[in-house]
Amino acid sequence: KQEVTQIPAALSVPEGENLVLNCSFTDSAIYNLQWFRQDPGKGLTSLLLIQSSQREQTSGRLNASLDKSSGRSTLYIAASQPGDSATYLCAAANNNDMRFGAGTRLTVKP
Amino acid sequence: DTGVSQNPRHKITKRGQNVTFRCDPISEHNRLYWYRQTLGQGPEFLTYFQNEAQLEKSRLLSDRFSAERPKGSFSTLEIQRTEQGDSAMYLCASSLTGQINYGYTFGSGTRLTVV
């Protein structure tokens, strides 16, 4: 059974700092890995999707990498802003479903 | 089509009552998933459909839970005889599977509070 772990559980940084969120998964036989953002009491917004054959994806200030062999993915956020404050979830998908980590709660202080 | 739609957004019910939630996926998506999320945790898989067929159910889906997707379009999730432990956010997602998996699109969720 796929287990997904996210470290750290919470992170507080000053505005403007670059930061890295970590995600690890136990079963490397994944179809893709997806990073989501979740604001309090809201649903999930997809940030980046990395197919199993890809190494990284970029969108604006976000860059996600995938290393299937080591079971790891990272989400890099450049020049963080207070509006980036949210919970970030990674999820590993196989053919049938997607398994989530517990998330990293990010606070960016002005 | 603006995305995955879930109704209601919030539901407060008394213990022992039945509740039903609805999810309307993106129209061209063939797969539909239900997840449950409790405070401070990531979403947990409940079940999924490919078209109208329910292909997998988690052990979390007790006998009090039932999900349907008639005609492979919208889906409903019913909880019978609700318990306080059922209080959670219920999330629906849809995806299009084929040669390339395009990832999941989630709705805004239905927050259930059992009092």
C-alpha cells in the first residue's frame, strides 16, 4: 500500500524567502505525482502534475521535481509571498487512485 | 464546464439521520473519486468509478456508506445513520484516463457536521 509522507508538517518563513517542501512515497510504481494547494476550509487546487516519465515541472514561481527511484518529490517556491500561505499536499497516483500526504502548512510572514 | 461541482457546501445533521451529497464531475472525465478529509490530515480515498462502474472501495467505506454514479455522469454519496465520527470534509474529484493521465481535478468539498 502506498504511503506518502510530507516534511515538514509546518513551516513559517519571512516574505521573500525561497523554500522547499518535501514529499516521499514508498511505492515507486506511480503514474504521476501531483502537488495541490489547500486554503482553510476549501477544496484542493492543483499546482503541478509530474508524469512518471518526467523529472520536473515549472509554473511561475513553483518548481516540482520527481525522483521515482528514491521515492521523492520536492516543491520549490521562489520569492515567497504572504498569499502563498496555505497547506500544500502532495499525492502519488497509480492506475486506480491517488494517495495523499498529510500536508505542509506554510505561513509566509509579511 | 467550470470544473467539479459539489453540493451542498455545508451540511449539519443530527446523529442517526441520513445524508446525501452530490458531485458533478467535468463532463468529459470518465473517472470520479470520493475522498474524506479530517482536520489536519490529507484526504483519504473512499471509492472510485470508471464511467458507471464502481471499481474500488476502501475499507473506510463502511456498510453505512453507499455511492452511485448512474449513467456515468454525476455521483451521489449517501451516509446512513450518521455518527459523530462521520464529521469531515467529503471531497470529489474527476479525471480523464487514457494513454496519459492528466491528474485529478477536485471540487470544493462538502463539509459535514454531525451533532
